[in-house]
Amino acid sequence: KYPHVMIRIGLEWFLRQTGDGATNHFETGAFIRSEPGIEHPNVQYHFLASIINNHGRVSGDRHAYQAHVQILRPTSRGYIKLKSCDPREHPRIVPNYLTTEQDIREMRDCIKLTREIFQQKAFDSYRGPELTPGKDVQSDEEIDEYNRNMSETAYHPSCTCKMGSESDPMAVVDPTSSRVYGLEGLRVVDASIMPSVVSGNLNAPTIMIAEKTADIIIGNKPLPRASAPVYKPKSLDSQR
């Protein structure tokens, strides 16, 4: 919608490596608990000091800011199936988002928490009317409908060929070698072998999987087991 602005931003980055083109704009994030008593954060935020639609394919039409929010460790499970015997045909991928009551409830809490955050005094001088979901979306049913219509991938599909015991009918990969059960000369070393996801982005865990598999292939002796302290609030009953 604003090609002259896009050209200016592109030229500034190309010539000086500064300006709006020098950042991915997601420079503030948060990991929080949607309610007291939860052991690990179950909600992740990315705050954006501008407005984008449809993954940036549609330019914003006003000055605004956004919060992109997602639940961590979702319990809904999707699947991948072959459509035919033709290897050139794309498989059928069904994410199955929001198919468990826990995921539906936690996504609903995400909307309510975001509204609570943006009503804090720190936002008083920046706050305008809520654009989405909008003031007309208030009841649990309305929020659930909005989430079903608007939720989408965060580019972290995973767990499609989990590692696990050979006796597990859903396990595809041997966790001691990253080899695929029943095949020779094939290892899988990426986020697809995770049995479940961690409470955060998957880049670092995927690097760890790759480093571990590299050590296995080379034959490096594993380091001795060690325990590292994990931060926990003094009281899970009162802190988010």
C-alpha cells in the first residue's frame, strides 16, 4: 500500500544498515503463567511496535502496536498422511489446532491477559481503541470463535516423527542414535523428532539435538550428567 515507504526503508538498510529494515521488530517478548500455580510458563508474547496482517503480506493502514501471543506446550495433536503413492504429491498436513479443552481455555486466557496488560498505567499515553479482537468480542464464546478463525502457525511445526522406545507404536526415531527404526543409513536430526515441545522457541533445542547427534556419529564420549538449577518463583501460588 505504501511502496515509496518500502523503497525508502530498503534503501536505508542497503546503504547504512539502519532504520526499520535493520530489525525484525520483535524486540520485546515475555514468558508468563496464565494463572498462579502453573509450574512453567505456558504463554509466550512477542510485542510488535507496528501493525502487520497476514504475515506481513498486507500493509497496515494506521499507526498501531500488536501483541502476538501463543500457548506453550499445546495438547492438541495434528498429523501428516500421504495422499497417494506418488512421491511428488504433497502430503496431507492437518495441524488440528484447538482440539482440546485445555488449549481452548488457555488461548482464551491469552486474550484476557493481553487486554489486562494493555490496560496498565504504562500504556495510558499510547493506548488507542482495540483493533482486534475488538470491543464487540467479550464473552468466552466470542473469544473462542475469534481464536478459531484467526489462530495460525508460528512457524514451529514439530513432533511429526518422535523419538522414543522401539516398543512405542508412535516412535519413529531411536533416541540413542537418531536412526529411523526399520531403515538403514537414515537419521532424522531436527525438531520433528521431539516427543513434545519445550516452553519456548525450538531453535536452541534443535541445535542441541544436532550437536548431540554429531557427537554420537563421531563417537565422542558424553559428558558426565550434571544438574543445573532451574528458576522457579518463591511461590507458584501467587506469581505469574
